[in-house]
Amino acid sequence: MKKLLALIATVITSFAALSQNVGINTTNPEAALDVYGDVIFRTVGLDVADGTNYSLDIATTRSSYYRISGPTADFFLAGILAGVDGKTITLFNRSGFAMQLNNEDPFAALTEQIVTGTSADLLIANKGIVSLQYDGIEEKWIVKSSSKGGGGSGSYWDINGNDLFNSTSGNVGIGTSSPTTKLTMLTSTNTPGWTHIGDDGLGNQIIVGEAIGGVSAAIGTSTNHALRLTANGTAKMSIYPGGEIVIGDNTVGPYPTAPLTVKGVNNSFGIMHLGDNGNVFGSRMGGTSAGIGTFSNTNLRLFVNNTSAVFIGSNTNNVGIGIEFPTHRLEVNGTVRTKEVIVETINWPDYVFSRNYRLPSLAELEKFILQNKHLPNIPSAKEIEQNGLHLGDTQKKMMEKIEELSLYIIQLNKRIEQLERNNK
């Protein structure tokens, strides 16, 4: 009781002395109200309905600090009652859901609307705090400050209302309050995401950006400039405005341009295709030659119209044209047309003209033909049908028969000449 009387005496003394200022625990108040000591503002619970609250009632229970609860989902504040010039309130969102303050909501009463100060709605996450003061001239509630909360030590950035968020897990969201990665951006479809503009100060700009469409996504330049992917500070792949893709170089020339160009040093690989079974197909550029094919124990096929046209065996190096798994160095299923064929062979049958060569008599030849139906040392028709015609060996045997025929003709000619002399 004595302390209360002393306090009242101090207040009266201060008020009487200055006639304007009131001091609590001070005899020299320097403001309309000068408090020397602690000030406690009691917190009051305030239930808020689901959906949009167009006239939040703070008149029934007057306070300067409210704990918001009640909603069962994210909710909205569009207007607040009891606006008096200078009145300041703080709203602590402990509802467990996001609280959005609609900026100058047209469906709220003009004198109850909220001005966020960003020309956009302001999202206050669970455990977030926002302070507002009523401006008698504007006749609206003005947001003074906000801490967008989130329930932990991390705070929400107050940038453009609900556009930028920092979650308690350290993830940052742009356009979303629930970022799932260190940086998560949410846009509607067919809408650009991030954009990076480079400007040399002379009006020349290079613009790089990305966008997500309804069925695809894109990243690259939106100006007439190449897009490069770098590694270790060096461009390793370039995509040019004409659609050319160059790997291993920063230019598209002086070599002929193509939709895809791979540049490497001599004696190095270019394009490689790896199968999950260990098969390797690729290209290799040497110092004086180039190659393309398999670099594993894998057969090589060349396709035409989705059909294997040329086959090269991995173990045999045999080549089949129209034939798979050829058993000879070259097999062709079809007609071969050429201007010249050179067959290498040995033991050419000039031995027929040797003195030691035994030329069968015509009677022996006739007997053999009657019995076997083909010339001696010449394969039969059945053998050729089964084994094919060996061109080099056949030519050699045909020459043998031609040389034998030459000897038979010479013998017959001698006999004819002898008969002519005898007739004379």
C-alpha cells in the first residue's frame, strides 16, 4: 500500500510540474508518457475462422498482443475491426497453418483493409509474427514489421510478400513456402523461371534463362548468343543459334558445320556408345586415318532401313553383305559387279608343258568322261552346288585343261600333216 501511494504521489508530482508529460518512476518525464522500468503487455488468445476473415474482431477482447489460433487449414486476413489512429497490435500466428494478410482486399470494408507495404499479399507462416498500426489518415491498417517464422530458428525473408521464403531446414523457396531443396522455384506452366542478363553498358545484352512448359522444360539463351557448358573453367560443349552442337571446341569452324561436331586431338576417341553389358561402339581419329566401329568383342552391323546390310564378325573379321555370321573373309548374298578381279594363286599350270608331264591319251580322256560325266581334275556339278565355285582354283584347273587341249591340238595337227604327206 505504501508503494502504491508513493507511485501515485510521483505521478501526480510529475504531471503537476509539467502539466503535459506523465512519468512513472521518474520525476522528470521527457515524453507524454515516460516509464522508468519494465512494461508488460499481456497476451490474449484470438480465435480466427477458416477461409477469409474480412472483419477480424479485436474490439471484444482489447489487447496489443494476440495469439492467433482456431483455423484447421491455411487462412486469410482481409480486414480488422476497431481501427483507431495510432493503435498498434501484434499478431502471433500459432495456428499451425499459414496466415495470409491480403493487401487492400476489395471485398473488405475500406476502413478495415490491410496495407502490406509491398503491393502484394503477405504470408506469415506458423509461429510467424506481424505488427500493424492503424493510420487515421489512410484509414487502414499498415504492416509495420513481420517475422515470417516457420517454427524454428530460421526466419522468412520479407521480400515481395509471399514470393520468397526461407524454411527452417535451410531450404529457400521462390513462389513456394514449402521448398524441398536448397533452392526451390515454383511457377505456373509456360512461365519463365530465373533469368540472368549480362549488359556491357552499351545496350548489348546476353540473356540466359529457363522455363517449364506443359510437356517439356527449357534452359538456354533468349538472345542471339551461344550457350556453353563449362568444366574446370573451360567451355566443353557449345550450342549455337543455328542449332549446331560442338563438343570439345568453342567455335563452329573452319571445318564444315553440322548438327553435331566432336573435336578432339589426334589418336583419341570421339563419340562413344556404351552398353550396360560392356559393349563399346565409337569413333576414333588417328594422325593419318579415322575409324568407326566396336571397341569390344562385339560384332559390327551397318543398318539400312532398319535391316542389317553389312555384318563384320568380331572374332573372325569376316565380312558379310546380306549375310550374317559369314564363314569366309567376304561373303555376298547377291550379284557382284566389278571392272576387274585379281586372284592371287600359286602353282599356275605351266607344268603341263613340262617334258615330265603325262598327258592322258584321248582314249583315256574319253573313258573318264563316260564314267564321271566331267573332265578330270574338275569338280562335278554336284560338288559345285554343295561347296560353291572357288574362282582361283577353278581358273587354274581351266588353264590346265586349256594347255592340255593345246597339246592335243598339236598332236592332231602333226598326224594330219603326216597323213597329207602320205597321200601325196
